Amino acid sequence: MRSIGEMARDSGLGVSALRFYDRAGVLGPAWVDPASGYRWYAPEQLDEARLLARLRRAGMPLADIRLVLAGWSGEDADLVRGLLQAHLRRLEQGLTEARSEFSAIRELLDHRENPMTASPLTGTVHLSLPAPALAAALDAVRFAAGRDPELPMLGGVLFDIEGDALRVVATDRYRLAVARTDADGHGGSREQVVVPAPLVDAMRALLSGDESARFAVEGDRVTLEAGERQASGQRLAHDFPDYRRLVQLPPGRRVVVEVPALREALENGPVRVAEDREPGRSARDISVLTTVDDKTVLVCGDGAPDEDTCTGNEDRDTGTGGLGYHVGVDRGFLLEALAAGDRDRLVLEFGPAPTAPLAIRRADDEGAFSLLMPVRLDD
């Protein structure tokens, strides 16, 4: 007999998924200990669990999965083949429709961009700003810059200059970070410049003193001077997404967290392993968070908080009253966001639903924050 943890390890299904399929009547344990409630699985159930994991990865609906498993155990090969073929046809039809829609969208983009008549980059910017403030702003966002060669416009940091403020922004689609600092010398209209990540790193290396830094844009050339040192290179010839739309979030639960304690809970607490379906991205450790009475953030394992599966960021008796929903986030991304927040206390803002981004904010600086896209949980 295998415990539920051993079954999860050997089958490729998470513990939460096994519990879900048990509740759904798809794959139940062979025996449940009446005293402890622990689930135990028979040896012959491993093959079914592995088959279930494959069907799940293929996105087969639950109703069809139920029939496939019934046909599998009854050796009804015709039923199984028919269900597999029907699902494959649905996937192919969906892919055909998606390609058609994407083709139409690309045509609309071509009409909007009209690259044959696009003018060269001619913007001119001259700014003076404190080196420590610019260094802090870059440190707050650099971790979120993209690395996907298919999306070169995300492979840098946006310098958004408007009035007497400079906002720096980075995103890789899964997280977004924004920071603000005061700037002098720009009297023109709003200018946006995307600085490639390697040049951003070279600029950051110059900002070690307390002197003023001078940031300049001349056409497609970007330069930062600090003291007698200089870093210069070409800006990215791409438009950055309208981040202002991305940060307009509905109000949610705000919880002040002690960062060292939360970091310890994340590093030592339970995680779920999620296979990433996007090419080039490996499996990720997912931390499941919830809140208690808008005062405490818990890091939870599989099951409900009243099953003693959660650890908190403070030593207090949380009980189970006032619990929020569960939200899954990439543990590595959250740890990086906490480090970039650069405070012993930060504010975690949970949206009104588990599908909303998780915001990490500084209580003393509303201009610096990051957003993490949630990871879908199966239970």
C-alpha cells in the first residue's frame, strides 16, 4: 500500500490533485484509516494514477477522464480510443480557431504599426537625479525584467519620464515591478525609453556614490553619467506595454507582514510542485497563501488550514476564523519580490479573487510595488 504522499511522488499527481479526484469519485484510495483519515492506495492503482496524470496534462474534461478510467479498468479498448480521439479532435479544432483569431489580430497590428513608414527614434531627454534614489529604483524592478527572446520588448527596463518624476518598470508577464524617483531637467512631454537589461546593469554599477546622476537620451542612444564614469548604449526599438492599465487593480485584503518571518515560512514551509507547460520553463515550487482576519498571512500545504497544514509569519494563535481564499504563487518569484521590496515590513495585498494578482507594496512608498500573477490551484 502507498500513502497519499508516496502515490503523489510515484504517479506525478500532486497530493491536492489526488484529494480532488477522490472527492470527485474518479480515483479513490483503496483504504482510509478510520482513526487518522489517512488515505492508502493499492499497488494496482499506480498505473491508473499515472494514466490520470497524462490525461490531466492533456487537458481532458473530468467527465471523459472518468469514462477513460472505467474503460481502462474494464479493458474496453474501443471506448478508450474513441474518447482519446474525440478529445484530440477538440484540441485540433481549438488550435485551428486560435490560429485564425491570431492571424486576424496580427493583421490589425500590421495596419496599426505600418512599419514601412515608421520614423526613426528621435526623442531627446536630459535628466538629473540622485544616484542613490535611482539605484534603489532599479533594484526594486530589475528582478522582473523578461528573458524571453520571443518578447524582446520585455527584455529591459522602461524609463517613463513625465514632469518631475521618473518611473522605472519591468515585467516578464508573470510579475511586474514599478518604482518612482524624483527627477529634474525635463520640461517636455512624456517620454518612454526601454533600456536593455545589460545596459541597465552597467548603469546600476555606476551608482555607488551620493552624487547626482545624469540620464540622457539622444535619438536611439541612452547614456548615464555618474561622476566621471559613463555607461552608454542603444535603446530598444520596441514599445513597452501600457503598464498603467496593468496596475489598476480592484481593492482587496491588505496585510502587513514581517518579511524575515514570512521568508522563513516560505523557505521552510510546504510547497506544491507545478509542471510548467510553457516551453523553456521548468517545474516550479508553488507556495499557497491565505490570510486570517486581515492580520496574518499563512503559508499552507495541501488541505484546509484547520488540518494544521499552515505556518504563519508571526507567532500567534490564528485559529481558522476569518480565513481568506487560497492563492498560489511562484515561491521563487515571491522571495525575489520580498528582497526587492527592501523593507523589514511590507504590505501584501490580496485581490478580491484567487485569480487576481498579488501585490507587494512598501508601506512608506506607494510608488514602489510589484505584482505577481497567481498560479492556478487544482483543489
